[in-house]
Amino acid sequence: MSGDTVSEVPKYLIPRISPEAAEFFAGTVRDELRVQRCRACGLHHHYPRMACPHCGSDDLEWITASGLGTVHSYTVIRQQGIPPFNEQVPFVVALVDLEEPGARFIAQMPTLAPEDAAIGIRVRAAFQPASEEVSFVEFVTDV
């Protein structure tokens, strides 16, 4: 999605914001990666939910993550029939371990050439506006 403007983002790509995810999406429009941290076990997680996926506690708080992480795994999308993704193939989608313990994030890496993708690459979050309430989170390698 990198380089798109709000007016270019198809409406069907903009998520409906659940009450649990409202703080996450509010952070994205401020260029902040907001994740939840469990006060009981101290681990972080993404996607937003009502209970900690690590220990089950509902004693959660929001923190602003560093946005830094390491590629845990990735795939290269080579076929895609849905606009605007069909115009971007091939592109990399990565599973990123954030620096905050316990948190993982799946996102596109639009500036990374598929042949340069590798496990262990250091990355940082970047934000692409999609609407007044949502920015998409991507990861880039200029850490």
C-alpha cells in the first residue's frame, strides 16, 4: 500500500473498528504502534483482545511499542487478483517479533525486494494513511 493516499485506498480494505481495537487504530493515525500488555504476566500481544493470550488475565493496559522488531518468518505473494494488491506483486508479507516480549505482528513490507527477504532482518513500523480513523501498519528495513 506504500505511496497510496487516503483517496486511493479502496473502501473495502478499511477495517471496521471493534471496541477492543479502537485504541490500536487511534494510535495508527498518530504514527504510534499501540499494543496491549498484560499486567499479570508482563507479556505483550497484538491483535487487541479482551484477555491475555499468554495467561488468560483480563488485566490489560495499552502501551506504545517501539515499533522495532525482527522478521520471524515471511512469504512472498506472487499471485493476487484483488486490487490494489494485483498491481504490487510480487511483495513480501512478514511475521515480525516486536521488541516488546510476546508481541508478534503480520504486515506487508512494500519496500523490501522479495530476493532480499530473510529471517532475522531488523525492521521498524511505518504507517500509511487509509482513512481519518485508520492507517495501515507496514514494516521497513531502514532501522
